[in-house]
Amino acid sequence: MQVAMAQTQPDPKKQALEQLRQMRKQMLIEKLALSDEEQKNFLPVYEAFKEEDRLLLAAFRQKYKKNAVIYMTEEQARVYLEDLIKLKDAQWLLQKNYYTKFLAVLPAKKVAMLSQVEKEIQLAIKMKLRPMHQAPNRPQGPPPPSDVQDDE
């Protein structure tokens, strides 16, 4: 019985990711003023682009965990930088290839707007995620200086 119940419980992380994908999709539709036909032709191509980019990033992050550079030797840092450049080159090539595909389904002006719209989407996602990462009852702003004494 336990197994059946566990399978019916939605994964909160997957739900949150799906909400963010839907938010991204809605913002693309609104900000690029996509017609129904443009949505039908563009969104699957865009999703394929984002998935390939996600895989590139995931491979890099698998190799280099967050803040790993702090603990690297000089040689490890050089290898890291080489790998980072390879990642950026791969992302650039991916973007170049997909922009050609985007131009096949959207007017050039909308493709040109895509970079700015993606920046706006990233900002909106960060703003949406910010409250999730803040601890409840956490004071806002920097802590008081340690040399300040209470008068009590």
C-alpha cells in the first residue's frame, strides 16, 4: 500500500520545474506576440533548443560542482577554464544553429527579440525563485557589525 501511495504523490521539484516551463512558454508567447501558427511551429523547436542547452550545462555541472573552483589547484583551474570555454563554444554553436531554425518559422524581428525576451524570462524566474530560497523569519539586509554592543 505504501508504494501505491508514494507513486500518486506528485514530485514538488518536478511540479516547480513544470510551472517554470509554463511561465517561460507564456512569456515567450506574450513578449514575442506569437500567433497561433507561430506558436505551433516555434515552440517545439525552442523547447528542443533549451533541452540541448540544458544537457550541455548538465554535463559541465556534473564534472564541476558548485563552488568547486575554490578548492582547485592551479592546474585544475586551468583545465576548468578550458572546459568552460568549450562549453561556451558549444552553446554558441548550438545557438547559431537554432537561430537558423528559428528564422525558418518566425520573422527575423521576432528572432532578434528573442535574446532580450530570454533575459526578461531569466529575471522573472529569479524573482519567482527568490522567496523559495530565503529562510522564513530571516532578517533582511546585512547583519549588524560585530563590534556594536547592546546597551542592555
